[in-house]
Amino acid sequence: MARGDSSHPKLVLFALWLMVFSASSQVIIVAPILPRIGEALNIPAAHQGWLITSYAVFLSIFALIIGPISDKYGRRIVLLLGCASMAVALWMHGVADSFYSLLVVRAAAGAAGGMLSGAAVSYVGDYFPYDKRGWANGWVMSGIAVGQIVGIPIGTILADNFGFRSAFLMFAITMTLTTVIIWLYVPQPDVERDTGRLSIGRAISGYRELLARPVVVAASATYFLMFFSIGLYIIYFPTWLEETMNVGGTAIATLFFVGGIANVIAGPMAGRLSDKTGRKPLIIVSCFGLGVVMILTPFATSSMWLVYSLFGVAMIMFAMRISPLQSLMTALVEERRRGALLSLAVAIGQVGIGIGGAVAGMAYVSYGFASNTIVGAIAIFGMAILVHKTLPEPKIKQPEVVDLGM
């Protein structure tokens, strides 16, 4: 726990978990309801991926802006502003009535997401000692999985019956609640902050200095490849299932439910295991496992049972990778630069998913879903090689003796 902090770790973890649940669900929900959005707003399939790109571009921009701010003023204020802004953006989805207006509100949600992405992982790095971060990140990131189990199926059913806007409004409610909980219960950890003057020029020079470090370039490249592959694989997966297997929204909701169960079980276990064995082995194994699943998906899905199985394995591989990678990255630079590093990595990762979303639409229309999965698998294999060769495994530091209250 952070020095001099007397807060309750359970409440801190719950607040961060609810934030991740809300923020990730409003992103993931776009893929299963993309056909509904296209039908409601008359958006051609080739253009639907730009809703993902719009979100990703603005997330990248604001992540870069917010990183130095969080290093100077602390994570708490950034989390508050990000959650409040995300809640407002999600409420705005209720009045989006055209492709361009939805593009704008997705961009607004992306800007809010940029405030949250790097700050959330940085907060875990500030609040918990290194040998507890895998465990903490595993629980916090299980919000993504619970979103798949509960949020995405409910959102998909709402979209089928009441229109796509209802799904986003549901997450507007949970994000509003998150803002209140963070305001009441999440403290500012007592860690070293950047004491220099905050300016655009200094922020740019700070990022330039970070990018002069080979380990930072490598870490950023891993994020790019990870999110690029996700964009290629996930975005048009539900559309492909609807077209090739003639399934509806209920089957897609069930798919995300099954994947979420696999993720929520594997995430905390992977995080705790990485605290004991190291981060890199789990990251590398999960990348190669996910790549194999990607390649098999368009060729081995003769029934929905096989689809459920493959997607469940994919989510296990994702859970094995995300919390160990995030925990590893919190130790690559000093405390006062942690926010800038993670914001930089997230921004570059979102460039990856933005490019992946745009490429996915063109590839899907021109060559079919198999082209998406093959290119995605190549990217994820490249990530595994990059992690193996370039990212160091930090030595576990002995933590202060604290009662985590768990």
C-alpha cells in the first residue's frame, strides 16, 4: 500500500474494478451490436470500423496529454475527471441520431478513456507494492471479464429490443456511480511526483526522453501489436458469425458470457501466479496460444459449441497476458514517470486498435474474416518475440509490511 495511506484496499479495488467494468464494457459492446448500429443509422459495413477508430484516436491524444498531468498532480484527480467525463459522454449517446453524431460522441468517450487508461494502471503501481501488483491488477482487470459475463449480454439484449443507445445508457449509469465512489473512497497515494513545470514543451521533451530508452520503445511496440491484433480479431467477429452461421443477438451475448467466465476465472489466477513466477513466461505463452486460436477460428467453427470453446480459450489467453504485462510495465521507469510511460504505451496501443479497426473493415469486405485472423495472429506472435527479447523482468522488491485488509 502507498506510504502514509489509511484507506481501505477493498474499497479502492472495488472502485477501480467498477471503473474498468464500465469503461471496458462500453468499448466491447460496440462489436456485438455493430450490426444493430449499422442498421439503425444506415452505416455501410466498410465504414462501421471507423466508430472504433474514432474512439481510439481521441483516446490516444488525451492519454498523451494526461500522462504528465497525472505525474504532477496525482492519479486521483485524473481518475475523477476521467470518470465524470466518460459518464457525460455515455449519456450523450442517447441523442446520437446519425453516423457523424455517433462518431463525435464516440470520440468524446475516447477522450475520457484517454484520461483513465494510463492513470488506472499507474494508480495500482502507486498504491500496491510490486509483488502484489499482479494480484491487484488481476482483480481490477477482472472487471473486463465481468463486463463480458453481465454487461455485454445485457447490453446486447437491450440493443436488440430497445435500440443500440440503451446499451450505452446502461453504462452511463454505472460510470456515474463510479465517479461518486472514487470521490468518496479513493485517496491520492503518497508517492514521488514530478515537481517540474507543466507545459506542452516540457511534456513533449519528456516523451522524447522516454522514447530514447530502448525498453520504452519496446514496451510501446508490444502495446501496439497487442491492440492491433485485437482490432483485427474482435471487431468483425460477431458480424462474421451472423453472416456465416445465421446467429442472432442472443447467441452473440452468450458467446461473450462464456468468454467472460473464462476471463474472470483466469485473470486473478494469472496475476497472482505472475507475482510468484515472473511476468514474461505468462505473457509469451498467452501470445502464442492466442495466435493459434485466431488462426483456427475461421476454419474450425462448424458449430456454435466450437465457437464458444475457441472464444473461451482466447479470453483465457487474454487474461494470462494483460495483468502480468501491466504489472511489468509499472516497474520499467521511476515512480514520477510512471504515468507518462503508461499513457504513452496506451496511446500507441490505441493507435494500434484504431489502425486495426480500419484495416479490419477493408480486409473483411475484400478478403473475408480469415484475412483478419491471420494478420492478427502474425501481430501477436511478433509481440511474444518482442517481449522475450527486449523487456526485462524486474527484480521483485521487498514491500513494506502492510495489512491489505483482504
